[in-house]
Amino acid sequence: KVDEKKTYLYYAGFEQCTQIRYRLLTGLAISEDGGNSFVRYSDKAILDRSHHEAFFRGGPFVMHDIDTYKIWYAAGGDWIDLDGKSMPVYTANYLESDNGIDWGNKGKVVLYIDEASEHGFGRPYVVKNNDSYAMHYSVRKKDLGYRLGYAESQDGIKWTRKDSELGIDVTAGSFDSDTICYSALITVKDKTFMFYNGNEFGKDGFAYAELQSAN
């Protein structure tokens, strides 16, 4: 939300390719009526492919923090073979902008994958609490598919992974028996809810979980 009328909507766009399966880039649509309608800012991606991030600059989450626009996103330029299928490899990167439109060509890596068991991070969702940050994200596991992850930071750049503290996993025999991904949070009065997708990127359904006190 830029002001009372203007809202920026950042989204991921998939571009089909010939030599690789696809590219994943970031677009922007703008609303001038408080979010009731949107118009694409440009036919060109605002996070377009670059020399350093050739195939993936998508899964964006943008925060207008004081006078700076901050974006956390999935970035990379490699593929690996997993059981005969070409799969993307990307890290979680970070950039800043003065206007939310013009960004640099190379972000700072803020979360590295565990190459032994992971090959990428899905779209991060960042919450600022006073002077600290919390990041909810999806982890692309090599042998398990998507799982949810969680990290904390004091500056939004240096993160400590605390995936095990999230307290939620797949549910046998249910819509989320194989995959949980793409979490998003909302706080209503004194309760915080996390919405997330189930199997096949949410094809089988989505659900919510309620934050419980550590005590």
C-alpha cells in the first residue's frame, strides 16, 4: 500500500522456454482506486533476467519499510536432474528500491539452500515486529516436495533458520499429505492465522493454522 488510493501488486510470471522448462520473473500491477482494480505497469518484468540471476527472479514479497521498498524473492540460474526431471535451483535474495519499481540486477543472498537435501525456496512472506523480522517461506526438498520453513532476523538481511520451530507438517491421508507451501499471515485483533497451500501447489485445497503461544 503506497498511500490511501495507490496499491502496488507484485506477482510472479512464468515464461515458457525451449532450452529450459521455464523462467520465473516478477511483474508489477498498480491500483489507483484502493485495490479495486489493477493495471499492469509494464509488459516487461520489473525484475527481469540478469547475468547473475538468469532464470529465476520471482516469488516476490515487497515491504514498504519507512522510506525504503524492500523485496525478498527467489533467484537463481541453475537446474538439476531429480529422478529424470529437470528442477530449478534458487536461493532467497534481497534488494532495496527508492520507488518500488526500479531494482538492481543482482540481489544479496539471504538464505542458502542445504544442497544435500534442498534445491530452492518458494515465495517468502515477511513480517516486521517492532525492530525484528520473521520470514515464512517454502522449502523445495529433493525427496519430499515442498515443506514450510521459518527464519528470524534483526535487520531483514542476516537470517537464522528455525524451521523446526514452525510446528506444522504434512498430514497423512489429507489434502496436504505430500506438500505444504506458500504460507501467508494475517493478524486479526489478538489472533494470527497462517494460510497455506496443500498438495500440487494447492490444487487439492488450502487451509489455515492459528498461532499458539509458546507457553
